[in-house]
Amino acid sequence: MSGDGTPMRKKRRVMRPVLVLVAFAILAFIVVFLIFGFGSSRIAGCFSQSVPEITVSEFNFEVGRDRMFAHMEGSVAAAGTLGVQVLDAGGRETLRDSFRMTQPAIAGTGDRCIAFDIGGSAVRVFSATQVIAAIEKEGNVVSAAINQNGWFCVVTQDGGGLRGSVSVYNNSGAMVYRVNLGSGFILSAQLSPDNNSLAVLNLTDYSSRITFYHGIDTDKDPDAIFDLYDGLIIDIRYLPNGDILAFSTDSLLTVDRSGRGETLYTFPDKRLGGYAQNDDFIALHLYDHGIGHRGRIVSLLSDGTILGEMSFDREIVSMSSDGKTLVILKSDSLAFFSEELEELPISDDNISAAGSSRVLAVSEDAALATSDNSAVVITIDPDSRIESGQ
């Protein structure tokens, strides 16, 4: 498959405009549930293993309803309808910023987080101890992302129809440039680790499109375009080598900076339930069509090499990863797995994760099981690493 989609034209199925509208209608589900539920592992995968160990068994936040959580180096952050709050490894508050959000979301990497109101105007970028940028966008915020250097981008829907824009900011919170798309609804955008490339995911009448802009320039045409005509891309992420990893509804792809795509793994007979990804491996949660909660988990490397597979028949609520560990929150329990999907025993002194709705890996040995009322810490048995040879 190439950037212009030529090899796929023979089998292209033209997407009707109604499909674009349907995709727009499920945007909130994609952003809130996949990206910030299953996909919250994008946060965990960027932390060094030398961060301070969490020393409390439960974190207590006061940020209102609809809480979302993220992990910074040595701290845990939460965003809710009443603003954001950061607690250190011992559960002590180090930052609180009060403001209103209707659909709060949060993402982070390294020592910074970005919180934003989906469909609203509020955006906050902050460290464990200070607010770095407090922005009120004129358009409705669709999504936002922050890279390891603290540069961040915000996607907004600025006018009627399906038009949108991406604003790029440096690590001081100053806007560097802005990209406007004349047509096609923008789902999300990502900045490369070196700040020099912007990848924008948008929907056109006929395809899911990734548009690349290389170099800091406020007025330029795209440098490369990749179109996927036979599927719907729901999320993109930069890999360490500068390629884009793209999750679609029936495949996993990579796209290089020239717009050339390569399929890593396909699942046309399955339904994507979620995913987790970091620099070490990728995990896919795949449902069997029309058969309750039955399906399988697949772990693989970014070159497509399969590391492990396992079947399941219980509901999987959320999953997240850090380093070589995958954490899965099921409807009745929480479990840790190695990247080869071998289960790791949890510690006997853990408190219950019952009632949790999301999981966030905060290290290879610990995870937060979160809900609107609590964020409890679950750890693996320290001897399990030794027994498994890790």
C-alpha cells in the first residue's frame, strides 16, 4: 500500500458522506473510551524505570465527576468536571487548578500532562507543581496531545460542517504554528518526538487520511498524505523511529514520513475492543463478532512479530501497559501479564479493584484501578519476576 493508495484502487469501496457523519457522531466514544481508557497506555510507556515508587495504596482526588487519570514522573494527575489535581507518590497534593469542564480528558508523558474539555474550550498544560499554559480555545476542542519534550497540539472544530484546525505550541505554551484543513473532519494530531513533524488524522468523504507536515512552517502545503480507503483509522501514534503507528477498525499499520504505508496485522473477522502500546510492544483486544465477550488478546512488536496470543470469554473493561507488562481490568478482576502474555501473580496484600472502570499502568509492577470515587494501587507479587526469569 502506498501513500496515494494506488494498489488499493481496484478494490476501493467509496465511503458515503453518511459514513463520515457516523464517524463524527462516535468521536466522543473514540476519544474518551479508546484513547483515554484502553489507550491510556500511551502515557505509561514513556516513563523511565527510575521514577519514585508509589508508596500509598489509594489516591483521593477532589476534581468533580467523570474523572480521568494520568501518570507523571513520580506523581498521579486527575482531571474532572471541576479541574485538575496532582498528588505525589505519597498521596500529597502538589497542584490544584480549578476550572469547569463538561467532558474532561487527560494525557501526559514524562513530567507533564495536558487536560482538556472535549467539545468545550478549556486546555491546561501542567507539571507536578505548576500550570504551564492555561488556554481557552475559540473553537470546540476535539482532542489534544503532548510529546516527550513538552510541545503540544490542540485540535479544534472552528466552524460549521466538518472543518477543523490544529494549533501547535512549544514547551512554554506559546503557539508556534497552525494548520487548517479545508475539508474533512480532524479526529486527532500527533507531534514527533523531535518537534519537527506533525501528523494529522482526519476523515474525508472517501477515506481515513493521515496528513504530514515536516518542519516548522505557518503556511505550507502538506509534505505527504496517506489515504486508507478500505477502513477507518481511529488513532495514530509516533514510534521511536519516526514512523506513525495507525490503529484502524480491522488492521494495524505503519506509515513512514513519506506517506508510504505497510500493514503489520489484520483482523477482518474480529472487532477491535481496545489496545495498549508503548516502546516495547503493542497489545490488541479483539472480539469475536456476535459472540458475547469472547475473543483474544494479541501482543506484537512494531515490526509485526507476534509475541503472544490468548483467548478470553469474560468482559475486558480496560487495559494499559508499561515496559514489558500488560495490565488487564476484567469485569470481575485485574490481572498482570508479561509481553508474551504469561500471567504474573499479584501481591497478597492488595486491596480490591472491584467497581473500577479503568486501569492505568504506572510501572512494570504497579497499576491504578480507577473509578469516579477512588484510584487504588494494585501491585504484582515481587517474587513473580524472579520466578518467570524477568
